[in-house]
Amino acid sequence: LVLPEDLARYVARHFGAADTVDSQALGIASIEDFRAYQTLLTLALRSHRRGGLRRDDPLQRLLRGFRLELVPGEHTDNDYLHSPRFVLHRTRKAA
């Protein structure tokens, strides 16, 4: 189970001072990181479908301070997954 706070910590750790982060730059060092990455991938895939991410989608509540963009036709490879490439965009600065 990935809670909003868990995903927010994972994303914040990778943003640093940047406003965008490519899926290639997302590290996976634990099961928690792996699940956060999978959740981001699911969000990216759902946002790409016709009509985008629906308001009633239960995963919508996980998007806190960022949005996702799927990069069609491109892939990310890491030690654990071969997946569609996506980019995170910060929508507001962390306090």
C-alpha cells in the first residue's frame, strides 16, 4: 500500500531543486521505493488515456504538488523494470 505521504517523500527526494524529474532518474533502493515507482507509472499510464486521469480515480489523491506526463514511444530501464518513460513536473514549491 502506498500512502500519499509515502509517495510525496519519494517524489520530494528526487526533485531536489529541480522542477522536472525523468523516470530514468528515479532510484529504487527498497521495496517502498519500488512500490512508489510502480504507483507513479500507473498514474502516468492512467493520465495518458482518453480523457486523462479521472477526478473519481482513487489514485488522483496521490498527486500532491506534481503532475505526470507519459512520454509516448519511449521506455525507461532500471534494475527492476522495463517501463514506459514518464516525467514528473512540480506544480508548486515545497514549503
